Amino acid sequence: IVLFSSAAVGLVVYGLSGNINLFFPPAEIASGKAPIGQPIRVGGMVVENSVQRSNDSLEIRFELTDYEAVVPVVYVGILPDLFDEGQGAVASGLLNADGVFVASEVLAKHDENYMPPEVAHALEKSAYDDQGNIK
């Protein structure tokens, strides 16, 4: 019974390990703490004047910051309606070897009072408020 229980628990843990998306703020990605080529999430504020839309495809390039570091993000698709520069966003995807985050999903805050918990925590740890001003 112990052997079969151990095998079952091992299989469940193995199955779930592929679905874990760890959150990394831009400062940790810039310092090399984020794994390359594995599913992760990055969150922060969308840098002003960083959104670049392709003229011939759905590719969008933008930058996320926690006011300590900046991470370039590439996303192909339609962004949420509330996505905007200077607002909080979380992207899920993979970090490539060039340090560019290739997003498969982008989430934006849903009103002016809400900040994704991961982004709020990352900004709390930095020396800046959510407007980019020194605390």
C-alpha cells in the first residue's frame, strides 16, 4: 500500500510540475534569476511610450518595469481592452536567451483601483510607488 501510494503521489507531483508558472518581477529577470525557456510570469507597469505595434501582423512589443529594471516583451495577439501604458500588467510565457520575454498571454488590471497582487508586491519591494516616484 505504501509503495502504490508513493507512486501515485509521485505521478501527481510530476504531472503538476509542468503546469507551474512562477512569477518573476523584472528586477529578478534582469539579474538572471529567471529560467530560460520555461513557463513563467512577469509583471509590472507598462513603460510609457514603449508599446510598438506591427503594421502587418498582430505582433506587439512593449516593456514592463518594476522601476528597478525593464523587461522587453513580445506578444502576438489581441491585447486586453484595459491594457495601456503606465498601467499594471502580467504576461505569461517564456524568457528567451536574448532576455526578451515571449508572451503567450497578457493580462491587464480591470479597473483603476486594482493592481495584480504579484505586481503590487514587486512594486512594494522596490523604492518606487506605482507612478514611478521615489517613496
